[in-house]
Amino acid sequence: MNRAIPAAQVKREALDEGRKVFAAIRNEHTLPASAQEFIEVGDPATKIREKALDWAADMIVTGSHGRRGLPR
């Protein structure tokens, strides 16, 4: 029996989960109005570089598996 999950479903569920994480952070913390959120699909280094070039950011914050939270 083939129990494969279609790639489109995996991508959709991952994006939905990412949106939930952002919503939880917004609910727990007061973020400056200038804070921007991005959920991208692809090679992380490439996507981070693309955003850094597109947006003159003072800081880029990325997560690390969600195991330690913001204090880390």
C-alpha cells in the first residue's frame, strides 16, 4: 500500500504551521511596526540572501528548530 503524501500537501501544511508560529509570537510579544515576517520555500541560504538584497534590513532573525525560544 502506497502511503506517500503529495508534495503540495506537505508544502501547504508546512506553510500553515509557519503562519501559526508567527501568530503565536505576535500574540506573546510586542513587535515594532517595522517588523516584517517572511515564509519562503527553497534553499534557506538563497532565500535569506534574496531577502537581504531586496530589503535594506537592519537585522535578520531566523529560527533554530523552535527548541529554545526567543531568549536563545
